Amino acid sequence: MSTLVSRTRERAVETLSLDATPTRNALSAALVDALSGALADCAEDPGVRAVVLTHTGTTFCAGADLRDPPHPDALVSLLRQIVELPRPVVARVTGHVRAGGLGLLAACDITAAATTATFAFTEVRIGVAPAVISLPVMPRADPRALARYYLTGERFGPAEAVRLGLLTATADDVDEALAPVLDGLRRSSPQALAETKRLLTARVLETFDRDAAALTALSARLFSSPEAREGMTAFLERRDAAWVV
């Protein structure tokens, strides 16, 4: 078992914690592979009624690891795996969420964050677009409100994330907010949960079927572009990119 994803279980709820704090839980190839493996185990284990996806440290996920990014196909597969998992997946966030981390949130069925959490689609600031993560984000988020944050990369808070449709709830005590949710899942039939989730995710999966190939190609093209190289270098060097005016 990889230490990049730690696992605990309590009363049939499996908690998967992103545990790569030195990189702020950025989505490296290794972390994507570790999380995919843990989710596959949960899908096959009849003792798992639901999955909680959470994190160590002050950041839920900083987006793609620019030093060791996953292949776009691997990220598509991970997001689809969360959407298709025959168990409800609940995101528990007490820290910051950036770029690809918002893709993880959107793929989950129920999402809750502490009032101190912050969010941003930062892709445009490094010369790329939120391409692959749009597969779960766009079917679930308000398009007019989403346009502002996709185009500007601005930070926004959890109340705004609820308004956009990216969060189910926000609370000072996220565990207190999730307690009735997890209690409800524990009281529900495994068969009923799987089939109800299938109903809820049908439109999201239609988007994957229709758009995954095109958005994967777009992501690969943008990440290999000169502007992206400048944007990523500027980010790593903690300076403004050349196009900032």
C-alpha cells in the first residue's frame, strides 16, 4: 500500500486521505496511481458502504504536480473511476483546493468543506485550460458563475463554491456537517446506493463519453506549448509570467 494515500475504516466507511504534504497533495503520476488503486480496492470490497476522500496538511489538492504530472489519460480515468464507483464518494475538505483538485471534488457525489477552505481554477495563470477536469465540473456547476473563475483564476470561498454547485455544504466543523450524511449512507442498502448513484451520474458520464478524447488532446497540446512552459517556469520561480501586464 502506498503511503501517498492513507486508509482507515469506521463502520463500513473507508476514508482515503491524500498524504503527500511536501507537494501539497499535488496530482503526480504516483499519487494518481495510488488513489486509483485504493478506489479499485473499495469497489471490490463488500465491507465498504461509502468512501470519504480527504487529505493531510493544509491543502486538499494543489492541482497537477508540474514536476511529475500525470498523463491526461490517467487523470481522465481517475475522475471517471470516482464517478463510476459503485459506492458513494464524499469529499471532506479542510484546506485549499486548486485546479485539478476541483476536478476531484466535482467527481465526488457529496462534498463538504470547512469555512476556511479556498478554491481557484488556476490553469489560465500558467498558460493552460481546465480541460480534463471540465468533464465532471461543467455538468455539475452553474455555467455563468463558472465562467468568471475559469477565465480569471481568482480565489473564491466555500459559500461561493456552494453557489456554483461545487460543494454540497460548508460549515465551521466539517465533521459535524458530515455526520448525518455518513449516518444516512450507513442506513442505506448497498444495492440501492449503487443504483441511485448510477441515476445521478448518468449525465456526467455522457460528458465523459462525448468529450474525453477531445479534452485530453487539448490538455496535452496546451501543456506542451511555449506559453505553458513559460507559465509553469514562472510559477516554480515564484514570479509573474511574461504576459502579465
